[in-house]
Amino acid sequence: VISKALGSDEAYKWESTGADGYTIEPVEKDSVGTEIILKIKENTEDENYDEYLQEYRLKSIIKKYSDFIRYPIKMDVTSRKLKDGSESEYEDYQEEQIINSMVPIWKKNKSELTDEDYENFYAEKRYGFDKPIKHIHISVEGSIRYNAILYIPEKTPFDFYSKEFEKGLELYSNGVLIMDKCADLLPDHFSFVKGMVDSEDLSLNISREMLQHDRQLKLIAKNINKNIKSELLSLQRKEREKYEEFYQSFGRQLKYGVYSDFGANKELLQDLIMFYSSKEKKLVTLDEYVSRMPEDQKYIYYASGESIDRIEKLPQAEFVSEKGYEILYFTEDIDEFAIKMLMNYKEKEFKSISSGDLGIEGEDSKDASEANETENKELFDYMKNILADKVKDVRISKRLKSHPVCLATEGDISIEMEKILAAMPDNQNIKADKVLEINKNHEVFQSLKEAFDNDKSKLDLYTKLLYNQALLIEGLPISDPVEFTNDICKIMV
């Protein structure tokens, strides 16, 4: 670096190999100003440093790191033109060109910009190959100054749910790129957001370690978090189709955000999550569900399953639906875990339709149920012994209408949660506490009573068949399929 200050008769040269230390010495220099001279290292077997002298490489470095500084960066660029007097022969020539854009889009007034301008910037920065659903332009002046342009993508990146995906926003200091992906600017639940942040208050040579503890960066991140939520809520209320399109791609990430960090972000995200409704036959918000609840409804009811079609066929849904209560369908593995963390919404607790106590039965039905349990206690105790440790109890069902049998659960672990945990590596063999429920109004119940009185071997067969049927309804595997098919054959002969 050779420099001569204005009004000074002396010039100095700073020199370093970049490895250890530097030297400063006087030097002759006629003009005022600074010259910076870089020398490329010699090539090695592993590195070809000459590529940094190639024109296209220099241009790409300037565009990436210094495209938006407010001073022109000029460079001699090779161009081609027709030779004088020729119609087919070309010759190369050198001309000076300004390489950088200088005026960044985020420094312009929002009123000057169109949707097309924002979309072009999204494409130029290669934030994605899709078209963004929404852009957010933020300009903040005050104790902390920054500008930001954020994008909510239309489609999920191919590696979004993989270990290779890196979240983060581009971070600039006065138009100079200092970090490609600053992860500290985005929480995990909004990791799908693309874009950039530019602040005059950040040092050009700030390290990654210092950024993690920078108070101003944390304030910027907090404000960005609020802005993203606000824009998503606005999209949900004003452009529902676009929001549902976004939710199909990234709703899973929002629900993961409710569950992660021990529910620290559940209040921030609870109004953004949606589930399929048994009544509306489409995605609805929790707020929409609660606003439609009848006065006598105590809980927000939900059902879990592999698909909407399978949930609609669950025997447990009959009683709740008959009462006129809406059911939310949970079809993703994260759904029930997120709701367990959320616990309630607007003081309404969540209740699975497979829960032991639905909170619907009146005193009369409760008394009748207790009478039935007492009357059939010996039968159910016998069936429970046949099933050994497979079920916690066998009892009369308060929820079944037309189906003969179903499984209910007690405790915090549901059947769907059991299936998800079982599929995980190194699972701890965690099981739901299952209860086999029998419909006392179904013909099957009379067959059970007759078998109990007259033929215990037949009761053994019926009990195992009903239990395996209940497992199949829930999508659970049967421990011995051969035995099951043989049992079916026994009742056919």
C-alpha cells in the first residue's frame, strides 16, 4: 500500500506477505492518494492462483462483494468488435467499464420500486429458482440503522429438510458483503426466508465470533422476526390462497418451531399454524376453529392419522361429529408433538378423539356407563387377562356408535406418537397405554357375553380378533399375521 496524504511532502509504503508482520518505509510518490498493489501467490499442486487474474473471476468477485458500494469500481474489460472494413472478422479491444451497480435496491424508496424490481433482484441474487410469494422491504432509522429485503419463497428448496441446508441472510456493511449466510439473523422456524440485511453500524472486519455476541445484530434479528410474522399474518388474512400455498411448503417448519426449544416460540407461531377441518374440508387456523365452537364445547378436538381419508373412517370420530363438534386432522408426524407443547389456545385445551375422557358425557350417561362396567366386570377382566400386557384395560365404549371396537389411550403418549417414536433410530420402545373399548349396542357384544357364559375358548378367539381389528384400524402392525388369518378361518368353519 503506497500512500501520500493531501498537504504532505512525504509518502510511505506498507508491505506484508500476509503471513507474519509487516514493514513501513518512506517512498517517492508524486501524486496524492493511495495505490493498493496485490501480488498473487505462485501456483501449487493443489491451488491455481492464476484464476484470480482472469477477467471473469475478477468481475464475479467484485459483483459478489462490492456490487453495492457507492463508489464506482472500474476495470479494463475485453470486448469484441468487427474489424474495420470487414463484415465477418472480429478483433478484441480493451475498454474501461464500471463493474458494480453502486445504487443498491434497498437504498431506493419503496414507491420507486415495482414487484418486478423485487423479483428481478431475487433472481439476480440467486435466492431461488422460483418466484417469491411475498417480499418485505424494511428501512429502520434510530438507535440502530439498517435496511433489509426479505423474501418468502414459493417452493421448498430441494435440500430444505436435510442436514446440508444452511439458513441465513446475506449481511452487508455499508453495501459491502461481509457474510454470505448470517444464521444469527433468522430463527429456525423462519429458516425458509431468503434475503439480505445492510447496516452502517457493523464493522467491515467483524468476525463470526464477534457477530454472535453483537447487541445490534441481536436487535436486528428480533425486529426481523416480528416483521416476518406480521407479513405472514397479513398474507393469511388478505391473500388466503397464497398463504395456503406457502403453508403447504413450510407449515411443517412452523409447527416444528412451536415444538422446539421447549415451546419458547409457541405464542409467536400459534396463529400461523393450520390444520385440516372435518367441517370446512380445508385448512383452518386455531382462531377460526375457536370462533366457531358451540358454547357447550369444552375442548378443541383433534384426530391423528396417516391421511385425511384414514382419519375420516376412524370409529372414534363418530360420537364427536354427531355432537356437531369440529375435528382438526393431524396428518404430519410433528402435529401432535407441537400441540402437546402448545397445550391450549385461548384457554381451550386440546383433546384427542381417542382420549379416555372426551369431556362430553353427561351425568346420566356417566351413571349408565358405571353400571355397565360393574355388570360386565367379570367379562372384561377375563378379556384383559387374555390380552395380558397388550392393553391397560377393556371396557364399554362411550364413543362408538356403529363400529364394534376401537382403541382409546390414557396418558400423554398417543397411538400416533407411539408409531412415530417406534420409527426413530435407537427408539426406547415407548408404548401408549391402550384401552380396548367395546360397543355394547353392537351384535358383537352379545356374542362376547354368550361366549363368556357358554364357551371360553370361543371368547379367547373373539377377544384376539377384536384386538387385532382395533390395531388394523389404527394402522398398527399385528404381531402375528399368520395367527390372525388362522383365527379368521376358525370362525368361518
